[in-house]
Amino acid sequence: MSSYNAPFEIHVHGQVSLRADVRFEQLQQALKPLWKYAGARSLADGAASLYEEEPGIQFDPKEHVLQMCWTVQGDEDFRQSLDDLCMGLNELAESGAAIEVSFYDIEFDEEEEDDGTEARDDFLMLFVGPTPAAIMQVQRDLLVQDVVNLMERHFDASELGGVVAEIDKLFTQRFDALVNSLEISKPPRGPGGGHGGGRRPRHLH
């Protein structure tokens, strides 16, 4: 879209470990929702961030890591690009990873805040991974980290084992429910049954 009427600066930040067999062409296709939104014709053309001090989109072929610290001007329609991005990265990810997306309202005038006007800033946390279990694992790890950091203001870390165990129990229940729903969706095996069931819901956020 045109940057002249873009109401947001959108920052995408995250690190994704990729499978060792992932080629640059595959990554370029997976990241197409980002560089195409920026008006570029290729990943190389669109990898640079709006801000020079940010590294942009970088691929380390030796470490098999995708690093994103990239800003683009855009609108609410960028959210659809994020859905497509997650679907593409699910196919290439080696393990679960979190991607932070921040929307900054560039039309907001801080002087208007006195009139009760609020900025339309928004923040999203997206998760990608090769399987639902990998995605839930990184979700669980981030939640445990947040909860422990919060509660350590009042309790010693050694006292928080029960809290972590309850969080693990919640994620176990969620994973079991997901597995059961996938089993139910499968057609019966046997003549004409096959092993189908459709694609698994792997973009969880």
C-alpha cells in the first residue's frame, strides 16, 4: 500500500530456527507476505527495514536461523499478511518460535491525549512451529517466564514449583483436547477410509 496514507508503523521482531534443508528460495516464498506488502519484488529487495539502524530480515544459512527486526508502514490489512506468513514459516521451522508484532499509530498526536484521545497502538504475539506440540511448548515457556518474573517480586523462586506445575497441567489439557479433536476429524480406516483428515491447525495464537 502507499506509505503516504499509512496510519501505522508496523514492527516485526523474532528469531526462527529453520530446518537444515531449507533453501533460500523456500524462505523467500514463505516471507513473500512481508516483502510483497512492502512493495518489493523479492526478499533481497524488501529485507531492509524502514529504519537503517534495524537489521531488517536476515537469513543465516550456516546456523539455519531467520532473524527479523523489520519495520514497514501499513494499515490493518497487514494482519492478513501475518496469517500467511505464519502458515509459510510453519512448513520451514525446526522448532517453535514466537514473533512479536507491534502497531504504532503514527497519526496520533500526544498533545491530543489531554482531550481523552487514545493512540491505536496494538501488540500481537504470534507463534509458529512444525507441529502443534512445538507451538504449545514455546507458548508454555513464555508464559512460565512471565508468571515467574511477576511472582518473584513476592515469593522466592523455590516456592513457585506448584504454580509452574499448574501451568503445565493447563497446557497438557489443551494439547490432549487438540489431539482428540484431530482423531475425531479423521475418517475411519479401512477400505476407502484412507489416512486423511485434512491439514492440522498449526497456526495457533
